[in-house]
Amino acid sequence: MYVETKYYAPLPFLQSFEHMASNNTLPTQIRRAGPDDLAAATELVETAWTTSNAEFLPALTMALLTAENSVAGLMASRSQELWLAESPDGVSGVLGADKNGYIWACYVHPDAQRSGIGTALMAEVKRYLSQKGLDRMQLDIIEENAAALAFYRQLGWTEESRRDEQLPGHMATAIRMTCAL
């Protein structure tokens, strides 16, 4: 599935762009999340996180991280910092960014990955943060997550630093990446 971006002139009351998916031409809208979106966003993040990380994290580490980290709690505490990609079928992507430009979550439903949804979410958040006067975004990614690293590099993110990250039952290398706005 390919997502074509349609940009509209920025209007003060317009908080989203529309993106048209060429398969079935169903609209995928990128917009800020509201309180009513929390359950769907949480479900998507849990599904995407589990699917994406199971490829490289040991099962014990996955179980311990899932038990230790309440996705619902994190999402509820940071719901004002969420953007969603949604179509008539529901939420297909979630991106969380704080006011300083730190991307703390970027997940696309496994069935919608490589469709342009992650790119569209990043473009919208990049535009938003740039309008807020920031000059860069940053994030941390586990080195073993090759698919995510390739995605970010394709979008122009560069490595800033590396550090050892002790996860429950697993030592990983975390990479700090930055992207100019």
C-alpha cells in the first residue's frame, strides 16, 4: 500500500492533513489524539511493540518488559503528545513526541507497515515541532531493531551516540538518533 500525501494550506483551526491510500483509496487521516482515542492507541502500541520487538528480544525480556511497563499508563500520562493515523478501519499508527522534540513512541500496525503511514506521521510531527520553533527531533532505538533503524535513516535521521542499555534479562545497545527540522 502506498500513501500519497495531500498538503493543504495551514489554517489555525486545521490540526490534521489527509493522506490517501491508493489501495481502495481509503483516507488515512493524521491528527492529534484526543481522550477518546486512548484505548485504540494503547491497543495498537501493544500489538506493534510486541510484534516488532519479538524478532530480536529474548522471550524472557519481552515478558519482563511487558509486565514492568504499563503501556496504558504511559499512554494516559502522555496522551496530549500523541498523533494518530486512522482510516475507516481504525487506528493504524501512533506517534508520541514531547514539546522538546523527543520521539518517545512511533508504532504502525504490523499489517500496515511499509505503507507510508510512519512517514506521514513523522512528516506531520516534524511540521508541528518546526512551527513550535524547534530545530531538531531526537529518539532512542535499540541497535538490534534493524527495520526501525532503516526506516529512520531513510527519513534522514543520523546517529548521535550509543550507550549500553540493560533491559531485563538482556544487554542491548541504544542508539540516540537526531533529525533536523
